[in-house]
Amino acid sequence: MKMTKGIRRPIVAAAVFAIVAAPLSAQDVLVTFRSLTPDVALEMAQAALASCRKQGFQVAVAVVDRMGVTQVVLRDRIAGPHTPETSQNLAWTAVSFRTDTLTLAENSGPSSPQSGSRQIENIVMIGGGIPVTASGSIVAGIGISGTPSGESNHACAQAGIDAVTAKLELAD
């Protein structure tokens, strides 16, 4: 039996309406996510600060949650006055772009298509910000400011993450 156009359209419209109007499950409406506890964020920041101190660097360390909200800021005794804000912006940038800022700095040079991202307020495109992951999701970001280079900022941030990696792996 062949359907005519006049009958087909109402049937298709009814099918589309049924799909769109179907009740949504709680899974479709709510989002759940993980975030570091303040204790683990502090432990990570303290480990990063200790790593920098061992190398003779006076820095500020910031840890932000997965939304970019600051959880912890530590500033060593003679770290520059700009370092707390810069470390927070590095951590925020890493979480926002879901990439470490050392890579972002390399990929957003003047001739790159991504160079415009450097103009966004609070974006810092130097090494020192790293997103922190657990169970395949970003749970925080860490930022270091005050070493002589982006590479050494990055290394201190990584040392902070490494100090809590076992705890993050338990979250899986």
C-alpha cells in the first residue's frame, strides 16, 4: 500500500513530535562532575611551592576548581607582587582552554590563527598553568608564577600534580 503525501506528512510530524516531547530523564537534565577537595588542592599547592623552593625560586601557586574559581593561593615570602594574580590567571587559562599554558604559548604566536586568544581578559599565555585530570575529566587547574621561565613554572606545577596523582587515581 502506497502512502500519499497528504498522509505521510502528518505521520512524520507526529513521529517528530513524539520524539521531541518525550520526557527527559534526570540524566538528560542534570550534570554531575568531580572537583578537588580543598585539602587535596592545598596539598598540591604546597608540593609545587616546595619544588620551586628546592630550585631557589620564590613563586606564587594557585589552584582553581574545574570552573576556574580559586581554591588556594600561596605566595612565598619574596615572590613578586604580580605573582598571585598571574598564577591564578595561569590556572584559569589552563582550565578554560583545557590545555597547559606552555602548549598554548607555543600555539598562539603572532602569526598563528589562535593569536587573538591572547587578547581575552585574564588569559596568560606563558608556561605555568596545567589542567588537573582525574577519571578522564578536568577537576582543577594549577598555576605557578615567579620562576625565570615558563618551562620552570610548568615543571613546578607538574611537581604539585605528581604529589597528589595517587589520590587522583583512586578517584577512578
